[in-house]
Amino acid sequence: MGAKDFPVPEMSLPMILVPNRTESAPRNEPSASPFPPASRLRLSELAPGSVQSEIRAMSVACELVNGINLAQGVCDTPVPAVVEAEAVAAVRRGDNIYTRLDGIARLRTAIAAKQQRDYGLDYDPESEVLVASGATAGLHAAVMALLNPEDEVILFEPFYGYHVATLRAQRVLPVFVSLAGGDFALDLDALHAAITPRTRAILLNTPANPSGKVFTQSETQAVAQVCLEHDLFLITDEIYEYFVYDGQRHIAPAALPGMKERTIVISGFSKTFSITGWRLGFVTADARWMPAMAYFHDLTYVCAPSPFQHGAAAGLEQLPPGFYQYIAADHQSRRERLVSALRHAGLTPTVPAGAYYVLADATRLPGASAAEKARALLAATGVAAVAGSAFFRAGRGENLLRFCFAKQDHALDEACARLRGL
């Protein structure tokens, strides 16, 4: 049908008045100048300082030589059958349209039940759970909703670069507190010294990328006490919550006394279910903060992928507790294989207590910087790692490389064999 088939009633549309340029006030004409005016076609103030992350850059370099990528945490281990099957079934039955901005009720309910089961945390699935397009999107929404330009957020070093970049993208200022020694212990004096009148939040990643640091009960309580004393938000990245080794356990900061109302919990399914490409995470937080976070997530992402939400819900509903114990034990075995290979290669590793990365001393490799050392290793072995400098302030981490061990057995074993032959 053409437009003539749908006649528009007279005055059905609002009248739009366009000023008569001949009768309006004279426009300001450009003044005569020997110099041309600055072009309006230019990058933002943020863009010139923004570069591709070293993680992504090494993944590209690895692909060019058809190497083994231990740089990016792609987590290419198999997807649980129940998660995969339900996502496929959701596509086939037509669950392919927009969901509610905070996610489908089924998944929000399953997330709330998981937080209660694991940590005794009570969240209302109607008002305190957001299904996000990955944990990264959850952090982005939280920063937009809760922080203002020039606010300060404290992070622990070594840090995950995307945390820093997300803050800077919103003109929020990251403030770094170094973790001390080879075990990355919390330096409480340094944390107190970092607090200023502009501090609004602490961002805590535990288990941590890239160090594998698992904050202990006492350390977590100390961070929580600082938040309470100074009336700060605590933003937590707990995406590796099930990847803990050697009898360690993950402490949920929101479960500590007085912390639930000020803690923004960010986690997801990318690592647990090996679905990094599905972009599916979640946020749990007090009902006061959630509407604004949901609004900004909707504005940027609309909603998380609908059929994948059903797949994750099925995983939470149906996978037994033994599944989470299995993935921890399985990755601990992978950790041991990689740690052994790195020691054999003379790249002394720091053994992680959690997550699935190893930081190793790359002093013996040629190169003036960690980035050069990573490329030298790739050229010599075909194994890609990430420059440690990607996780530290300028001038730090230049003798470290980060390796990921969340790989299928054949790829990890081949990488280990190549490292042993270095």
C-alpha cells in the first residue's frame, strides 16, 4: 500500500513553526581572520589517549601467526550441555525479541536464588537484579548511574584495564593502591592514605584478574570497614567467584554487616559457563540504585540477548552444586600444568589462589618492555601472553607476563610443551 491508502486527518500532527530567516535577528557572521576557524570535525577529548588494549592487541598478533592464545581470557572449555540446549531451544521457540530492560523474570529469579544459596544475600528479583550484556556492561551502567565526573574511585594494583578504562570514559578518576609483596597482600595504611574528599567508591575485584588474588576474610572486612567509615560505595567484580583453589573460598563483601545497601555486586556467566561470547552478566544491588543502573544499561545496550538469558537460567536452575566444585578442581589442574611449564622455561610464576591467570617473571626474555617480551615469546614459541604493564601504572610490570590457563586440554598441553622447549 502507498501513503494514499492511509489518509492523515487534518491537524492530526503537531504544527511545527519554522522561523522566517528573512525576518529573524541577523545571524553572527564569522569575523574576518587570517586563520581558518578550528574544524568541528575532531575526536573527543578522551579519544586521543585511548588505544586498543594490550590483551586485544596480543590476540590479534597471535591470530596472525596461528599461535596458541594464552593472552585473552576467552575460556574455550565446553559449554554445559543444559545451558547450550536451552539457548538453542529458546531460539527455536521464538524467544528472540527484546526482553524487559532488566532481563527475563526467569533469570532474575534464578540469580536472586543463587545469591541466597551461595552467600545468604536476599535480593528482590523485581527490583534488585539487573541482567546485563556482560559484566563489563554492568560496570558501565553502575558508573553512569552512581558517579560524576571528577569523582575518585580506588582500585587495587595490579588492576584489570577495563575497570580503569570504564571509569576514565565517564571522566571518573581512578586512584591506585598497590597490593604488597609476592602474595599481593592488602596494605591497609596505603588504602587509608588514598581516601580524599572526592573519593566515592572502592572497586574490588576478587578473585582478581590478573593476579589471581583472593581477598581473605580479614582483608575483605578491612575494605568493608573503610567503606563504612567514609560512607563509600563498594563496587565488586566477582566474575571468577567459582574459580578458587587450594581450599580457599570466595568472600562476598555484600554479605558483611552493613554492606549490602552500599555494595554493587557485578558478576556473570562468561567464565562459569564458558560463554564469553554470549555477553551475559548481572548486577545485584539495593533497590535505591537499581532503577538508574537499569536505565543506563537500557540506553546503551537495550537488553541482554534474549535466548542466551534462557540458557543461563537453565544452568542456574539445573546444574548441581558438584558442577561448581568440578570447574574449580578442573582449573586447578590446568593451573598446575601451566605453572610447571613456566618454571621449566625459567619464567618464574606467582601461583594464583583464584581466577585463571598466572603472572610470570619474564626477565630472561629479550626486550626493553613487557610488550616487547610478549612479542619475543610469541615469535619464539607461538604462545601469546599479555604484557604485565597492561595491569599497572606506567613504568610498572615491565618484567611480567600474564598467561591464561582456561583452555581446552589439547591447546594448553601444546602451549606447555612449547614453553618447556623455550
